[in-house]
Amino acid sequence: MEFVSKSIQALPLLLLFFFNCLSVSAEPYSTSPRVCGEEKLMELTQRQQGFTVRVGSNGCTAKNSFIVLIKKAKGATAAAPQYLLTLIRSVADECKAIVDDGELIDYDLQKDFGLTGNPDYSITNQVNRARQTSHQ
């Protein structure tokens, strides 16, 4: 009976998550900060040890608004695989601020994903506008 009671208490949180991110299954891409799915980036800057993305925001978007899917792919050699990283908006930004420049979010390959050394990686998300740069 205690399990049922705790399950009922957790139900509103579960429904809130599904309501906020129901569009993950409906739309493959996040078309706005209020829509969950694969994020269309405003800007991408890649470095050897990490990358920075500019994403749309209504004022409440933060690093924890995203999950990063990592796929290990065949690289130049078996000892040097390539990692394909995809940012997925998992938390809808329901705030109402006007943030024309979006939000800059920085990722460190080792600290955030445990990728050590000088891994070969690519970001698979589309970049909408601005510029895409790579710094070695």
C-alpha cells in the first residue's frame, strides 16, 4: 500500500515531464526553447578539448536543459574512434524573457563526458545561423 501511495505522489511530476517534453516523440527537432527534441544550434565553436554552443532561450535555459547523446563510431584506427555528439533539449524553457542572443553553454569533453586525451569528435546538430568555427 505504501508503494501505491508513493506512486500516486510521484504521478504529478511524471505527468509534468511528459507534458513538457511530449514533443520529443512528435518533432525530431526543437523548433523553439519551449519544444524538446534535437536542438538546432544558433552557433557552434569547437575546440580540441570541448565546445561551446549558443542555443535559443526564453530566460530559463541552462546546461541542465540538455542531455548529450554520444555515439562511438569507427575512426581512423580501432584505437582512435570518432565520437558523434548530439544535444537534445530535455527540459522545455517556459519562461517569457526576450533573449535575442540566446544562451552560451560550454562543454568540456573530459569533465562532462569522460572523453580523455584528444578525442576525435563531431557535433551532429544542425547550426541555424551565425557561424560555425573550429579552433585547434
